[in-house]
Amino acid sequence: MNQNKTVAFKNCMVLIDNDFVSDVTVVVKDGQISDVIKGFDLNDQSAQIVDLNGQYLVPGFIDLQVNGGGGAMFNSDPCVETIRTIGNAHRKYGTTGFLPTLISDDFAVMEKAIAAVDQAIKEGVPGVLGIHLEGPFLNKEKRGAHDANKFCSIGDRGFELITSLTQGKTIVTLAPELTTPEMITKLSKHGVVVCAGHSAATYEQACRGIDAGVTGVTHLYNAMIQLGSREPGLVGAAISRDETWFGVIADGFHVHDASLKIAIRAKRRGGAVLVTDAMASVGSIDKSFILNGEKIYAVDGRCVNSKGSLAGSDLDMISAIKNVINSADLTIEEAVRMASLYPAKALGLDGELGRIAPGYRANLVALSPNLDVVKTWIDGDPSDSPFVNW
């Protein structure tokens, strides 16, 4: 898109905060939404008109936990080209902003991954918002598919690494019971979004972490102590503490539909965020990949190792939206917010992403009536071609 040219989106159902509105035109210029006007009365007669033929127009989706896509895994080759491949793969499913996620690894690999994200942002790779360091500061009792041999305490070097990204946002997932409240506070004060996950924290330990600066919980229910009548655990803290948000993998495998519905209903509005935890198989013909030297297979949408244990997901964001609408009885509007506005808030970017409003970045998704992704725009630039035929 010519950034100096005005583009007007008309004839669409536009998600304006809480509701879809039909009789409006969304005006984009210089990569930003410049106006949302009633009807179709443009002053700029030279504007390029995009007629969406009655489709939905929603804010672009933001994925806070993306390990891979398009056949590429971030851990396997943490470079700019891998990030670009992952972003292109997920864009087909409406993701216009994402955090490449590094599963627990050595400090040398972490350093390389952080440098790659910095460079990707500098080069303008579409959609990159920062990095998610999922470990290695985790509890081996709840290691999941992570290599426990990589686990360690944070220390001075770990702190330097976590806070070394010069552009974009950093999420770190850690086990709060294995570090100090002082370290959590220190990370938070340096702008890091601190999440609890892969943790055996009791409710009390989790709450101490939240009081110190933990704001998020990584993939609720998975790799943590479950909610009990006398020990609420990290799940109980995630749901009951209003200061926090939690990510959830709505693929039908990581969380039972009833548990998903209960958590979303019990949580304050805006506190439940959709994530994919996607692996290389998403957007790829090849449905196998290597993780920690082990071959993982995506079978019928479920990523498993040779023992049949879950190892990430084969989930994309539009599928997560459809799943949560069906499994948790949510409206389209709320499901889309769980994939756009709420993750933007989790990152502190809700002043520029997650809404269709003047002054916001023109990260947009056109959806068919069946909620299939038709086309996307990142900072006003369209995807090369429609993903489905109109």
C-alpha cells in the first residue's frame, strides 16, 4: 500500500469495541486508522476504496505464544528468516502481531533469539511485537515438553538477558516459587511482562509472585497445580486475582471444554487471552518437526511425542476463536477481543493495537460470514492475495 494514499474500507460489519456496526467507513492513511465515519461520505475523492461485500472487519489478532509455523521452529534456528516464516504462516489465520517464543534453552541460544527479534523489528518484518522467553527458569516438576536439563535460576546473567531486548516487548515465563519477589519486581520495573508457568507454586506462592509483579499466567491449567478445594494452586490464583490475565490454548486437547468455560466465566472480563502455543506444523504441509532432539507429530490437530504426550499445539488463531465460541458459548465479539484487544492490553499496547479506532495501527482482518480469514492488513499493508475466494 502507498502509505501516502488514503484507503477506505466500506460495506462491512466493523467491530467497534463491543459491537459490530454496519453503516460506517474505516479510513486508513500512513499505516494508521485516521477516521471511522458514519455512512460513506469521504472528503478525499482520490481515496482507494476497498469494498468488503458485507464481510466482517475486525482488529488483527495478537498471539503471545508462537513457537513455530510454516515448517520452522524458533528454537531450531532463531534468526530473522525463521521469524519471517513463522509470521507469514500465521498471518493466513488472521495473526497480525506475534511474539516468537523460545522454549527453554541455553543462554547462548537465548542471546541469539533476542538479537534476531531486535533485528527483525529493525528490518520491519511484519507483525513482530517482541519475544516470549518461555523458560528456562521453570520447575522440573512441571516441565511439560521442555528439556529440564536446560532449567536454571535467573541470576545476574539471566536478568541481563531477559532485559536485553532493545525494541518491542518481552514476556518471560518463570516459576515464581523458584525465584524471589525482589527479582520479579526488578524484572517488572524494567518493562518485562512477567508470567507464571511450568510451576508447582501453591496458591500462596503464586499470590506472592503476583504481589511482586507477575501479571500473566502461561497456558492456564497446563503444567501447574490444579484448582482444589483446599489448595487453589496457580490455577486458583490466575482466575481469582483481578490483577492478572491468563493465556489459554483452546484446541480441545490442552483444556477440557467445561474447564475452559468455567475459567472464562469466572475471570474478570478481559483477563482471558487466546494463545496458540503453535509449533512448526501450523501452516505447513509437513506435520512433523523436531523439539529437543525428539520428533513430534501433529495428528488430527494434536501435537504429540512418541509416548503420546502433548508437545505444543497445531492450533491457529482463527481456529482458537471458532473453538472458544462453540466450547464456551461466547459471542463472536468477545472471542475476537480475546485474540486482539486483551492480548494488546497484556502487553501494554492497547493504546495502539486491538481496536478499530482513530489513531490505532491499521492491523485488520477481513472475515467471511463463516469466520474464515479472507484478507489481512498490517500497518495498512495488505496480504499479497486473499486467503479464501470472496
